[in-house]
Amino acid sequence: LNGFESNGPGLQYKVSWRQKDGDDEWTSVVVANVSKYIVSGTPTFVPYLIKVQALNDVGFAPEPAAVMGHSGEDLPMVAPGNVRVNVVNSTLAEVHWDPVPLKSVRGHLQGYRV
């Protein structure tokens, strides 16, 4: 909410979430005086549906649309394999490797550090 919209007494937010591909009910918490909420105890990098709804002493804002997010990421479960180095000269070397399997990447693979 912008400053003009957040002027009612008792402003709070209802934060709701559930796994995207599950049959679970929505889990919700009402928070006040914060602009973020951290959900813990979730499995690694699983898609979730998330809703944030404003409310105040007068009542609830309209029901928001759900957006998709993911639970926290973690390091890949395996390292790249078959690492090979070809020394070209005193200032140049080529490094090759087999990428980690996509099933082992618990998040968004951002790159490899050589």
C-alpha cells in the first residue's frame, strides 16, 4: 500500500501461503508494522502460492490474487564432474567439466566458480 492507502487505524497484513502442487489448506499469519515475513521449516526450493491482504479495524481489503514464489534455495547436491584442464601456454588454460545434473540443483543455478 502507498502512504495514502495505508491510513486506517489498526493496519495489518494477512500473509497466506501453500505449496503449489499440494492439497494443503492455506496457512496464514497476521502481521503488523512490518513489510516482510519469513516462513521457515519448508522443503528446499519448492513452488508456493502466496497472498498478502491488507486489513484494518474496518475490515479486509479485497481478496488478492495469488502469486508464485519458491522456498529457499541451497547448494547443488553434487559437484561438476569430469574436470579437465588443458594448459595452452604460460598465461592461458582451458578448463572443461560436465555440468551438474538438473535434478541435483536445488534452486537457480547461477554459474560455476573456476
